[in-house]
Amino acid sequence: MSPIRDPHELAGEYVLGTLPAARRHEVEQALPDDPALRAAVEYWEQRLMPLTALAEPVEPSAALWARIERSIAPAAAPAPARNLPAKARWWDKVTLWRGMAAGGFAAAAIMAVVVGVRMQAPATPDYMVVLATPQNAAPGWVIRATGPQTIRLEPLVKTAVPAQRALQLWTKADGWKGPVSLGLVTPGRAVDVRLDKLPPLQPNQLFEITLEPEQGSPIGRPTGPILYIGRAVKVM
């Protein structure tokens, strides 16, 4: 398996289903013999569960289920799983996919990425960003694109903010000279943000929340510590 620089980052992408097929296979092969990687995968599974509350329940059509079943059905009798933990093979269970969709785990965008199936494509790409703490990669906020030039920032936890300080949201895409402020953020409260004056969202675009003075950064760029950080992932 290729060297793992950050098991938590790798496990997060594995759980979200954004790894390339070859890299995902490497993770699956390593799981039985790598306790640290297994622990990181379990950590991300538990941490990302709050995302299930952000999507309305969606019942895919019978035709889509048939495509999903074909895509995950083994082409031939599978080889022994080398004692791979049952939890690490949850994506192989068609009955589980049905239960997750009916119950609202229709982070349907994530499901579509995991099984490589496209549902009806939107007019513009959908993006998601999980903003996590730099120290231990614990998710704190999630960003979803709600339109071509709008995003919605939603909290997964409530952040304690010292007196006379504030949370400020920033973004920066590749090629930009520096980060751009998207305004102040109220701890524990969702907010819709317009991006009218910025280029369209793009894969890997950086978002972060920093701790700033009460009225925001006075110099137009971050001055305080980064509390949460993440990058945009195209999910459909």
C-alpha cells in the first residue's frame, strides 16, 4: 500500500467515498492488519453521522436500485475476505443501501459517489465541504452548495467563542492572490452565503473559519487561529 501521510485524512475520504477505486482497494486490503487505520475509519463513520440529518429522505426509483445492485454485485465468486471486519464491508450490502435511502441517509450525493451511479444531474455541480478542526480532524461545520452562487453553512457542533471575539468565514481557490472573507458566523447557527462577486465554486476550493476580533479582521485577511478548515468536493 502507498505510504499513508495522514491516516485520518485518508480514512475520511474513504468513508465519504471520494477515493479513486485503486486507492480505495488499497485501504480495504490494509484494514485487517492496520488497527490505526481501522480506528480512523470508525472515527469518521461516527463523526460524519450528523450529516445524515441534513438531507431529506429520498426513495430512488426501481430502475436506479437495479443499477446499484448491478454495480456492486460480484462478477464471480469472491475470494475469502481475509477476516476483513464486517463493518468495513458495509457498502456491499444492498439491503443497507435501501435502509439508508429510506431513512434519510440520502446524502444521496455521497451514495452516488460511492457506487459510481449518477442520478439526474443538476444544472450546476453540487459541492460539499466538511470543515474540521486542524488538531484532530473533528468535523464542526458542513457547507453545501445551494445554487450556482450560493452556499449554506450549517453547524455540527456549537463553538465556544471568547468575549469580544468572533468567527469569520473565508474561502480561497487555486490561483487567487489570497483568501476572501464571506462574513462573520454565529456559533451554532446556520447561514446562507451569497458568492455573487466570486468565481464559481471549484473542486478543492479552500474554506476556513478563524477566530477574529469582534468586528472581524481589520486587514481583510485572517489574523487569528484557524478553528475549522476543509476543501470543496464535487459530489454530483
